[in-house]
Amino acid sequence: MLVRMKTLERLKEKVRARLSADNVLRGVLVISDDEGNKMREGDGGLEQVFHSIQQNSHHHSTTAADGDGQQKLKVLITSRNEDGRHQTQGGKKVVEMMPLTPEMSILLLKQGAAAKVFEISGVESVVAKFINRKTDLAPGEVSLLAKLLSYHQQVSELQGLEHTLEEAWYGDNYNCTQLLLSGYEKVSDGVLVDFSWQGSHFFRDNGSVHYSELISYWILEGYLGPVNSLEEAYEEGHRILMQLMDCQMLKEVNDDFVHMVRVTGDVSYHHRRGYGGTANLGLANVLVKSNDWQGIGKLTKVDGMIRTLGSYKRVQQPLTFLLDGNCLSRENPNNLLLSNQELQILRLFSLRIASFPHSFNNFKKLNVLVLRDRDFLEKIDDIRELVTLTVLEVSGSGLVKSMPKNFFQHLKKLRSLHFSDFQIEVMPDSFYHLTELSWLILKRFSHLTKLQSLKECQNLMVVDLSGAASLPTFPEKNLKSLPKLQTLNPSSSKIKSLPIFHETGELTHLSVSGCTNMDRVPSIRSLTNLQVLDLSWSTIVEFQDKSFQNNTSLKILDLSGTAIPSLPFNISKPREFYLKKCSEIKYMNCIESSKELEILDFSGACNLVKIEGKFFECLCKLKKRERKILFFISFLDYTIYKYIYTSGYYNHMIL
């Protein structure tokens, strides 16, 4: 509410400036684009703005050019009108915008899409076929489709484009994220997963955000992938920003501020690690309820760094620095840090120093510290003095071999902790008393041999122990003490058994990929929200559950490379099902319903000789509904190949 009030005040101030005495206006036209979807007449916010406009227009010159002395104020609101709340009456006139004809849609597409798209042989017929079936497209939807088609300019993607169009507009709603995921200039899947995150999200739920703050947020989370410099990361972020604005997932509000639009549909399953596996810090979520968190602030890129724009004290925003090694090589780190002791957010990238500058301990307000790709860093002891920290990342530091036992003793506010590549064998005793911790990533701790109980960390949402190649046991026998856990990833570890999952209903992502000491999956019956189960290339040979009928949310199931001899029954509604090189499976009748299926991969399943006939009946029904499924097949028994061929699916097989 506070953010909304601030936005209204800014808008009214902008109106007053436009209606200043220096401006001689012929009239006032107020365009409230799409706001009719969010505000009803009678809403305080809308009325306040209109009243302010009327009040100011009376005080200044708003007479018509012909001198008739009449006030000229018009308001244009674009809105959906499904409930019929907008009616022509009095001074209000409703003008209905009709859907475009297929011919008009094609013409508008050609005008809006990049010319190269329609130069590709076959594209026009694919698009025309699609448009002819979608007779109710509005101009805005066609313009959006034109923008999205511009990202598909390669001949090799023609077949994939046809499939993606169907996926993007399947059902009543269209989901442009499908096209963004498949284009030749793909948007980072981390960014898209972030947009589709259904939980609390600081940057989406608090109104508008400055575009530079959003890009910096993506950089901090690591969404923009490996880059050689901070400047390169910022440029990549700006490219993605423009794509998302083109596709209406970001809407410009005013003065370089944008609003994040919640996407139609959830794309988190496209990245099997989900939000908890793509976000390095979970900033938008772990700090959303923090009273002292004000966001990152309006930033600017200058002299190879990203820093707070203007006077941060005057506008009451946090002082933020994002620096890389190239910047600090040009000036003394001590001098730079000493002159900015009010820092609240500091991110250092590829800084080639073995220890911290002596000025490091003087930060009394530091809230977020990100030290990424610190190849030469040997000791991190000085961090323990930064008692105000709530978010801490030290990654890529393969020379850190020890930490003081009391390292976390005064870091009681920590909510997000991300360490990677350390060579330590045990975590400090003080680590186990971080009661505020929500995000825990201890990645590639190849020397870690033991973890004690995490029962005091009851707020944990993410636990990532991937790459703990020497860790033989998980610290908890059951997860009752971690009721909020959503992501559990002990992949490529030596853990022999998973904890009991009773009373862990929040878990959505579970990965034990590459766990070579694990042979059995405990009951997952209580995991009703589980979306991704990845057991690939593990030594698991048995499920405790003979049926997955309770796991109705499951979207991805990957059993590739396992020696599992038989599958559970009632695997319902998977979108992606992988049985690659499952050499022990001979018979498959496990999929209850295939209406959501997109990928079925049983390539290398050399002993699979029979598939339940009803399974293919489901696929035939799907084909009539014009859904396409990708098959990945090799070394199959001839009878199965013949069945698939005669069922008409040979056009969608990859052999």
C-alpha cells in the first residue's frame, strides 16, 4: 500500500508539472492504458488522479484554440470488459475493439516481425495455419506474436517453431514464455523461472522498479550466466530487459521504471532445479519480509562499475556497489572501500586477492555481500565481523580450507548463505545456530565429510549439497524439523539414503542425480506438491511406493541411466519423462494420463519390448487435438517401433 501511495503521489506531481503556468495547453488527454483491468471506477487511486487533473486544469490555461472557453479534458481507458462493468452512459462512451480477421492478422504480423522471419521457406504457411485456427486474436496479441517471431530467424527451427506456437497458445490463454525459451536469442531460463515464481517476490509485488535495479538483481542472482566482465553482464541484462518489454512481460511505467508482469502459467518445470536451484541468493524471496530491506536502489553504470545513482542519502536508498577485478585493478581497493563505509550491498567479481583489504571490517551497515569467482582467496575470517549481513555468497574459492568455529556467532541475521568449492571437512559449530536461514547452498564441497543436525534452521526453503563427494549421510533422519523445505538437492554426493519425507508437503524439487551409493527411494506419498524428481545416473534400483497416484503435481521424472527394473504405477500427468539408457526396464504401463506429455525419451532402453496399448490410445487422442509429443527412440524392439510408426507418430520421433 505504501508503494502504491508513493506511485500515486509521483503521478500527481507529474500532472502538476505538465499543467504548469508555462504550458499553454489546447486540452488534456489522459490515457490509462490497461489500468481498467486493475482499477474499477470508485477506486480511490483512480479517482485521486482524475480529481488532481481536473483541479489543476482549472488553475491553468486549458482553453481550446478557437477560444470557446470550454475546459478540454478527456480520459481514455483501455480495459477488458468481460463482466460488462463499462457501459455507455452520460459523458462516457464505450468503443468495442473487435478481433482481427486472419488476413488482417497476417498483414500485421508481416509489418511487426523482422523481415528475415518471412524470408524463411515455410514460415508463412506455418503461421497462416496457426492464425486461421485462432480467429479471436486482438491487435495487441498479434503485435506480441510478431515480436516473438522475430527471435526465430533460423531455418533449422521451423519444425520447432510450429510445435512452440501450439504450446504457447494452447487452451484459452497464451504463454509467451514458451516462445522465449525456444528462440535463437533465448532469454535466460533463470529470469523466466523468476518471473513465474508464485511465492512472495519483492521486485514484482512492490510496484515498479527502476530498470537498472532489475538488471543488477539478475546479476546478483547469477541469472545472466558466466561473463567475462561486469560490463558484459550489464549489456546482456539490458538485451533481456528489452526482449521482455517487447513481449509485455515488463511494462514501462514512467521515468525508466518498469513493472514485472506475472506470467501466464508456470515455467519453473522447464528448469528442473526450479526457482530454488536457479537463484544463487533467493533475494526476492528471503528478504521480502525484512523490515530493513529497501531493495537495491536506482543504479548507474560508470567507470566499469555499477553503483548507486546520485545522492543515496537524499532519496533514502541503499548504497550499492557492484565491482569486478578490472575496475579494482585501476585503483586501490582500500581507498575505494574506505570512502564508502555506508555500503549496504557489495558485490565483488573476479577479484584476484588472497585476503580482504583492512578497510573491510569497517562496514557497519552491509546487508548483502557477494564474492564471486574468487580463485585466489584463501581466508574469509574477516567476514565474521560484518554483523549486519543477511545475505552472503562466497563462490569459486577453492583455496579456503578452514573457518573459525565462531565464524557465524555474530552473523545471526543471515537468511541466505551460498558457499561453493571450499576444501573444508566440517562446518563451524556456530553454523548450526543460524535460526533465520532460508537459503542454504554448499555446492561442490568435495572434502565435506559430516553435517550435523539442521533442526534449528526451521525456515530453510532450499538445501543444495550437490557435489559433496565425500558426504556419506544426510544430517536428518526425517524432515519434520524443516517444514518449509521446497528444494532438496544432494546430487553427486556419497549420501546412502534419503530422509523420511512424512510431513514435508512443501517439497517441489528433489534431485539425487549421480548419487552412486544410493539404491532406494523412500516413500514420496506425502509429497503432493512434488514437481521434479530427478534420479538420473544414480544407483537406485527400487521405489518404496508401488504407485505415484498421490504425486499429481509431478511434471518431470528422470530415471535415465538407472538400473530400475520396473516402474511405479499411476505416474500421472508428466510433461517430461526420461528413461534414457534404462537397460533393465522391459515393460511400460505406468503413465495414467498423457494429456500433458511433451517429451518421452526412452532412447537406449535396449530391453524395452512392450508398452501398454492404452498408452498409445491416449497419444492418438492427443494427436487429434493437435498436440505434438517429441519421442527420442533408439535400439527399440521392432514391434514397438512398428506400433509407433503405424500410430502416425513417426513424424515426431528422433531416432
